[in-house]
Amino acid sequence: MPVQGPLEKSLQNNLDSERQRKVEHKASTIKNSTQMTEQDVKYLEDLQEEFDFRYKTMHSIEQNEKNSAAMKQEMLMLQEILNTLDYRRKEVLGKMAQIIKEVEAFVNNMLMEELLDWKRRQQIACIGGPLHSGLDQLQNCFTLLAESLFQIKRQLEKLDELLVKLTYDGDPIALQRPHLLERVNFLLYSLFQSSFIVERQPCMPTHPQRPLVLKTLIQFTVKLRLLIKLPELNYQIRVKATIDKNASTISNRRFVLCGTHVKAMNMDESENGSLSVEFRHLQPKEMKACAGNKGNEGPQMVTEELHSITFETQVCLYGLTIDLETGSLPVVMISNVSQLPNAWASIIWYNLSTNESQNLAFFNNPPSVGLSQVLEVLSWQFSSYIGRGLNSDQLGMLAEKLTGQQVIYTEHHISWSKFCKEHLPGKSFTFWAWLEAILELIKKHILPLWIDGCIMGFVSKEKERSLLKDKMPGTFLLRFSESNLGGITFTWVSQSENGEVDFHSVEPYNKGRLTALPFADILRDYKVITEDNVPENPLKYLYPDIPKDTAFGRHYSSQPSEVPRPTEGGTTGYVPSVFIPVSKILNDSTDPPSPSDLLPMSPSVYAVLREHLSPTVMETAMSSPYSTD
């Protein structure tokens, strides 16, 4: 079973449902408190109307009646109402101040933490990690807070209207309202700016599992979202996309975006009704280099240059004008698909190493990463790209490949150069090039076998022999070649007449050979020719002891290959041809084999094959596929 690493465990801790419930509950509580102050403001309005009516009535009384007992009683009543108004004004402003204080604390201590956690989960999901969620809950919280703050803002405006009608020395509205309104506006600015996010990072539809790598003149998609969902904003916010807005000297290459780069946010296009906009037809185009410079002339490779796509808009609502800006995670621009593997390695390393969203100078001094985290992300490459992650034994082999020794994961770190730039010892390729070639081989040629767990894959030759030595003759396992890019081989164990254990490994099969014949059929039809020129299939049991046909039967593409007799050739007069994988086990003699020694079958059958197969196919079938790999 694939193992769960430290990154995934930390993400699960951050997804604590109890904490999310507390966040949503707090937002709802603030909304309810705001509704209560609405009633308090209404009471104030009614009380002030009563005071105004009584006051105007008293002043309309004739002068000779103003000294009457009834008039004195009315003046006492007016004074009592005014005292109550003063008390109630202070009370309402105190409640508003408390709500604003709770919003400030909630935003700074809980909501922003949840948003940062979501952004980190998005980073991890971009490089193959667990799918991120929780955005709808965040939208609910952001929207409730925005609604509450706008309601407080309207209540403060209502208090200002009351102030115009009635004020007095020490009036709390005159003293406190301006500062409270300033705090509310600041919170609204901050809330809107934080709510403008990239919901889905830039990605080419042709490579959905390789986001943040963009090719020049190839369309990509990106989706923006405003977490404050208010009906008044539907189709009112126009978003503009630009690339390398804050251009620096990090890269000599400059790009522009072609296609529709201004669109309006709306609630109609998204499935959940969120206020969002998706750009589907953007294309990056490289500008001509200045002064003859082309690309980066420093130590960085083109695939280490980071660029950013910026999105700008403006919200005009209830007397506020708020400029919003957000940016994608750093992207790598390529001009040829051959640059895709190294570009993807850069995306992995960046998002694994940092939660910074805009460190475009990252590869000037890329940090080392803990081995356990590197291995976890490597397993994600397999689970996200080809449907099955790596187990602890497979990861152990990769750890040895990276470090050259057995190490304690938690105590070892891997450098960027070791991961992607330095050649493996004695090889002409890097660790990442080797692993990426294996991913492509699985994806295109042996995916069903990998999904079913038939391929052990990552096992050293030494470990391979220790696993097979005590097994029944004919037991075999499948592993990836360590000396060839994108190769898979199988090794089986046999026993000589004197009881000695022998191991046999075939020359690795690469994409060219697997295109000609499915790997499951190769395992089924594989033949070895002994000294007696008798072909036999030495593969009996998939490690540890699974009968071969039980393990691979459902993956065979046809019936076992047979060479029909010439009389069975049908009306065309031709005998159907077959492609049979064959190996020749040589004896200890140093004499070169004679042509008859290489025959995979009897001379008559070989003659039929030679007549109906092309020379190239015959040469491939008859070449010795043994190597020291």
C-alpha cells in the first residue's frame, strides 16, 4: 500500500472538521450580533422621533402656558427621554465597537489562517498531492463577514442621520462614529483584497496533470474567484490578466498574453454559483529579446525561470472603491515540449519547498528539502499521474538512488542539484530524467499492469536476488532498468543440475519494443532456447508465488501466439505471421554461436517465420536480449 507521508498528515490535521465548524459558527454569531444591533438602531430611531415630536409640541404651546404644572411635567419627560437616548446611543456604539473588534480578531486569527491553509493545500494539490477542499466554507464566512460589515456601515450612516437631527455636548455619535466607520472601511478593504483568489491555477488543457507549466502560443486556462458572493456584484467586476507585470532582471525573456484577457466575473458559469471568471483562451507569446539576448545567460536554465500572471480588478459598492490584485503561483514558460520534464521538476521543487506565492528569485538559491518530503511527493507523481502510488519498499529504493546509501529519512536532506541537475553516478542522466522516463513508460505502455500491482518496479539488483534466491524455479519479478532511460526488465530464478541457483535478466524493454508487442503478451509468449534448441517459457510464477496466468491473464491481448501450418493459410495462400520474444542462453564456450544455435524453434517453423516476417522484425526477435542490467 502507498504510504502516507508527513506533508499529507499535516494537511489532514489542518482539515480538522471541528476547527472548520468553529470558524463557520463564529461567522454566523457575528452576523446574528449585527442583526441585533439593527433592532437597537431601530429603537433609537423610534425613541428620537418621539423626542422630536414632544419637543416640537412643547415649543408650539403658548408662552403663558409654559409655566404650568403640565408643562413642567412634560419637560421632565423630555429630559428623561434625552437621557435614555444618550444611554442607548452609547450602548449601540459599544455593541458596534465590540462587533468590529470581534471581526478584526476573527479575520486575523482564524479566517486568514484558514485561507492560508487552503492556499497551501492548493500548492500541494498542484504537485500531485491530495485534492484540496474547503473553499465553499471559506466563501460562506467571507460573505457573512462582508454582509455584517456593510450592515454596520449602514447603521453608522443611520446614526449620522440621527446626529443631524439631534446632537448635544458629549454626544457619543459625534465622538465615536468617525473612528468606527474608519475601522469598518479598513476591514472591508482588507476582506475584499483577501477574497480575490486564483481558484484554479494556470494549466494547459493538453497537460492537465502538469499545471503551472505553460508553452508559448498554446492556450491555457485559469479561474479566478471572489469569496464575497453578493448579488450586486454579478457581471459588475471586470478582471484583467497580465504576465510579468512587475518585470525584474531575473529573466531576460519577456512575454505578453494573447487572446481574451479581460472578462467579467459572474455567478452563472460556475457549477456552485460562485462569483468567478474563467479565462479559457489565453496564450503566452514571447517578445523579441532586446540587444540580441535570448533567454537567461546566467547559471539558471530556462526551466528555472519563474514568471507570474497577475489579475487586476476594481469593486465599486456602497460608496467604496476597492482596487483588487492577485497573482498565480509562479509558472515556468517553455517553448518546446522537450523542456516539460525539467519545467515540471521546477514546479515540484518550488511548491514543495515554500508557501511563498511570488518568490520569482527562488532558484537563485533553492533550498534543500527533507528526504521524507521528497519521497512523499515522488509517490504523489505516481498516484496522480498513473493511478497508483509507491509503497515503503519502493520508496526505500528511490532513497538509496538519491543518496547512494541507506539513510534515516528524517535526518537527510536532498539538494535541488541532486534531484534534477547532477548525473547519477556512472550514468549520463539525472535522477529526475530517469524517474520521468519511467512515468512515461508506465503511462503509455504498461499502465494496467502497474495499476494491478504486478510491477515491483523499484528494486535494486541486489535486493532482487535476495528476494528470488529461495523461491521456486521459474519465479520472476518485474523491475525498472537502472542503466537505461524508460526501460523495464524481468528477472527469473532457475536451478542447475548441481543445485546451484541462477538468475537471468533480459535486456530492458523500452517504448519501441513495447509498441510492437504488449508487455503482458511478451511475458506469456516469452521463450528461452537451451543448448538442445528446445524453446520453453521459463516464467512460471510472479513473485512471490502467483501463477503467471493468474497474475496477467486478464491483460493478454490475444490467444497465445502459434504459427499455423502452411495448409491453414486460408484463401489468400499466406500463412499468418506472429512475433515471438525469444532469448538464447549461451554456454560457457567462447566460440561464437552458429546460426542454428540462434533458432528459437524447429528449422521448419523458423523457415516459415523468415518467409512471412520482415528482416527487421526477425532481427529484433532473434537478438540476444540479455544484459547485466
